Amino acid sequence: MSAHGRRGLIVAGAGAALLAATAPSAGAQVIHACFRPSSGALSRSGSGSCPHGDVAIQWQVKGPAGERGARGPAGPEGSQGATGGTGPVGPTGPAGIAGPGGAPGVAGVTGATGPTGATGATGATGATGVTGATGAAGSTGPTGAAGSGGSTGSTGAGATGPTGATGVAGAGATGPTGPPATSALSVLGSGQSETGIWSIASPGEVEGGSEVTLAEAISYAPLALGSPPEHFAYVKKGQSGVTGCQGTVEAPQAEAGYLCVYADTETLVNASFSEIENAEGGQGASGPTGATGAAGSSARFGAIVVFNATAAKANVNVRGTWAVTAK
């Protein structure tokens, strides 16, 4: 093998070693070349491509970085730099705890009261003005002339018509007998009902106490009961389920032997419902739910609704309807 041939092999071997050991690093300058084994010629390639039969090779102008060397000795201390500008003002700190209050100052001496000024003199009364003269009365105007009377019209002269024939007498059937008339002495029959309205209003504020009561009478007139009701009930607006009183304030109802008192408007200040008493005879007890004892034997004409003033400045204003049914 000639020396030329050997040089070509050396270059090829060196190129292969370069390609294997030094891959291009990012940012480093790379040199491209073409090696022709047949002649051993080496030519630079700007694009990195080589003719057919040549081997493309490349290498870096700058080799890889070596290991970091040992730290050198410290340099001499530099001169002090110029003073920097003033920094920005820092945020305001939290407020400090308030100090104790100072002692009250001594009250000043009250100044002397000045003297009362003198009362001014009363001004003189002005003179009364002169009354003006009364004007002269005007003259009465002349009476107007009376109008002439109109002439009397002539009497009509029409002939009198003939008298008509007498009509046939009516032959209608007699109607049924009406119900018996009632009076103040009439008695409400068994199972019959009466209804009415009632109200009570205290005359302003009433001083309260256990002995202070306000009452309103209910009269069964014009019909008395054959026997007084045996049961009484006070029904508040909207209340339901009261025994014997299944109506409402708009349509009051009572079962036989019951007096049902329905309340519509109810204003009670320092006051409360107490009971329903018979207008005559013994008292029938009653509670808010309407449970009662036996009524007095002669309480056939009415009853009394009783309220108690429980404290000072009591005020009662109640109105409604009632229904009673004879047993």
C-alpha cells in the first residue's frame, strides 16, 4: 500500500473517530467536508451534502467545554460605592393604645346674675276714629201694573157614553191557611231558632281588677223560649269544632237547647272573656270551649255576655252574631 493510500485511510479513520466522539453541540460552529476514499482527497462542503462515492464528515471549530477549574484567590476589596437614593416610605404602623384620660378640670365659678332691666313704659292708646255718616235710604220704586185676566174656556159638549155590563164574579180557590201570628207573648217552638247581632264596647280605658266586669245583654224578643237553653258557648272567629255550634259568624247556628255566641271583631286589651250568664234565674257556667252547667229555670228571655278587666287601662271592643234553638 502506497503512502498516499495510507494517508487516505488515516484521514478516514480520523473522520470516523470525530463523527463518533464529537456530535455537534447546540449553537457551536460546525464544519462540513467530503472525503473521497479512492483518492484520499478531503474537500469542504458548505451544505453538508457530498457527491456519490464521497463520505460526508463534520467537526466543530470549538471543542466541548472542559471541566471547571479551581476557584482563584479573592480579589482586593473595592472602594465603597455611592449612597443609594432614599427608599419609598413604608406603610403606616398600627395605631398605638390610647392613653388614659386626663382628670376632669375644675369647674369654673358661676358668674353673678346681671340685674333685671327696667320695664318699658306703656305706649299711649290711639284715638278712636270718627264714625262715618249714614247714607240716605234710596226711594222705593213704583208698583208695576197688574196683568189682565185670561178669558175662561168654553165647557166641552161631548155626549156621555153608555154604562158597561157588570163583570162575572171571580171564582178563584181559597188559599191555604197561613202560619199563626206571633207576638211578644209568643213562645219559640221546639226545634225553632232565633238569630241576632250583639256588640260591646268599653267607654274608654277601664281600671282593671278582679271585681271589674263588662257585660252585654242578648234579648230573645220578640219570641221567648218555652224552656231556657241548657248549654252556652262563646265561639271566636275562625274557631271550629265547638259542640252544638257548627255555624259561623256570617251564618250563626245552634243545636236544640244551645245558645251560641259568635265573635267577629274582637279587640281585648288587658281583658278577657269570662262567661255567659242567664238574664234571669240561676247562672249557667261556661268556658271558652262552651261546656256549661244547667241553666236557671226562668231564663227564657235572654242572656248576658261577661268580660273581665284583668289589669289597668283595659279596653273591650267585640261584636258578632248569636243563635239560639228551643229544645
